[in-house]
Amino acid sequence: MENDNREMEFSICILEEQTQLTLADLCRACAVHAERIIELVDAGVLEPQGREPAHWIFAGASLHRARKALRLQRDLGIDLVGAALALELLDEIDTLRTRLRATGGRY
Amino acid sequence: MEFKDYYKIMGVARDATQDEIKRAYRKLARKYHPDVSKEADAEARFKELGEAHEVLKDAEKRAAYDQLGVNWKGGQEFRPPPDWNTGFEFSGGGFTDGDAADYSDFFASLFGRDFRAGGGASSRAKGEDHHAKILIDLEDTCQGATRTITLRVPAVDIQGHVSTRERVLNVTIPKGIRAGQHIRLSGQGSAGIGEGKAGDLYLEIEFRPHPLYRVDGRDLYLDLPVAPWEAALGATVKVPTLGGIVELKIPEGSVSGRKMRLKGRGIPGNPPGDCYVILSIALPPADTEAARDLYRKMAQELNFNPRARMGV
């Protein structure tokens, strides 16, 4: 094991709040072809602004949503619609769990 | 290294059919998928499962694995037999899917570790992005903080050996970041190929459980104990918030569970979150004669039936 303790300078930002992504950014970050991202948009998993793929602007939060959808499809052998449904249900469970915990319930 | 009982991991019999293996995998994969499961060891279980499936779904690998015999137990110290791998030919380079880098030493000793070269034919490509989770304290997001984090990065040397390298980064936690959000550190992923830029590092934020506050988005929830007389008569009490102590006026006649809002006292942001204070009435202990006398006096003088609404 080797350590590197160098202090490094780099730009830090909150992905969900300070970042917007183009279709190309998203394809690169997810390591997939544009078709796969377009499918996710068609399935309503991602909701970019702008009319055409070339002008689409995605919110930063899309990155992890897209990666999650792609992982679910790949790992569980489910189709896009199934993955979209799973994502929605997972989001809902997350919200409910957080709320339950916040208001003092146990889960 | 430890022997891995792939049949046990997948919960199937040694003579399971390929269909049974596929069904077992699908079912367990849904259960332990790290995006689905909240169990702490889900990721490790899912990787182990992927590895077991990689071997058992493939007739060649399964036959080779079976050849080790039935006397091995999971976790037992294992060395591949000297004649291992003779007479077997693994077609297609072995890996079909899954992340080969995550497979165990046990797997690697049997089937080799075949790293697919990233970037393909391109001589110039952006480096891979890296993703990790970090645990921070609620205080870190309220005040902003610099945290030193240690990441374990698998590194492959020229001979193809895999080792884990520790990487220490000083990260500025942006004020107001919430659980589930990600910090992006540009250029802190894998180095690029050729003239390609380095990849980015994404850190997912998770809060360490706080002894006082519970979190919902930017809002905080705090259980505040109050004395019976403070609730009954009203009082101004001190409340600890992340930004310091504030005074809160408890209206007279308050009951347990009453929710009060301290506007803007949650996680900072635009707009900042609120801090919800939930009153809980604490009973003074009746541990002295004087205290017991006071309780007896209340019992005599207050005409109070807490179960009146139950009709008893």
C-alpha cells in the first residue's frame, strides 16, 4: 500500500444543484451510447429541458438516476419499463423511509 | 485464500439445472441489488452472488469448479490443486458480464483475472469516473467543513497484479449539501488515456446518525423534553439548534407531540430548511419523599382522568 498525501486543488461542486449536463456529458458519465439515454428519456426516467436531443439539458441529478436505471436493467435482467417502475417505487420508499425516520418512527 | 461454495451462495443443489441456477440468481439479485436493498452487506452479497453465477451459469467453468470435489466448505483455506486447469479450456476469455475486478482471489486463482483494457481502440479517451460514498456529520453541512477522506482504490500494475492503494483527499464539504446528493471533484477519477482528460470523482453524501436531530431533506426534527409545568403554564425554554441555542416560547396548555417550527433553523440553503421541535413531556422522578408528596397532592387536588376519552 502506498499513500499519497498530496494536497490537491480541484473544483468541487454539488452535482444536483450546480451542474447541468448535455446528452454527450451523460453518455460519457454512464459509458453508454446516446441511444440508451434517449430510451431513458422516452421512458420518462429522465426529463431534460429542450426540444431535440442535441439541445437537451439534463439536471445534475439525472446522472445517478440514469446510472441506477442502467444498472437495474443490466443486473436484474429487466426491461426499460420495469426499471422505470422500480426507480419510481424506490424513490417512493426512500421518501417514506426518510419521513418515517424524521417523525420518530422506526422501520 | 478462502474456498467459496458457489452452490451455497446461490442456495441451489449441486445438481441444479441451468434453469434453476438462473431462477435462483434472478431472485437473489433482486433481493441483494445494492440499489434496491438497504441491508448493510448488500453490496458484498451481490458481488459474491455475481461471482457464483458467473461460474455456475457457464458449463465449462462449472465443470471445472465441480472437479474440485464436494469436500470443500465455504471459508476453508484453499489452494488450487497443482494439476488445476489442465484439460480445460475457457472460451471467450471468460468474462461475459459483471465487474471482473470485483471477483475474489479464489475466483482469480481458478479462472484468472482478465482485465479488459479500457478505452478500446481509441488512443485518446477521457479517464473513467469514480464513485464512492462518504459519511459526514450534520454539523459539516451546516457550517461547511473540510474533511479528509481515505479511498481505497484498486490498482493494477504492469504484470497485472491487483493491489489496493489508499488515496487521501482533502474535500471541502459545501455548506447546505444534503444526504443523497453528490459532490463532483473534477479530474479526480482515473487518468485519461493519451491526451484525454482525467475522469471525475463523485462522492455521495450520507449523514452519520445524529444524537439529537433527524433529517428530512433540509428539515430537521428534534424531540424536546419539557417539564409538565412548562407545557401546562407556558414557558420560554432553550433549544439547541445546529446554529446555536435559541429560545422557544412554549404556549400554555401544550401537549406531548405538539410540533413547533423554528423557521430557517434547518440545513442552510436557498431557502434554508426548518427545524421542527416536537414536545415530549418529561415526568420528574418521584424519588424523594417531597416529590412523592407533590404527586400525592396533585392526585388529590386535580380532578384529572387521563383516560376520560376512553370512557373508563
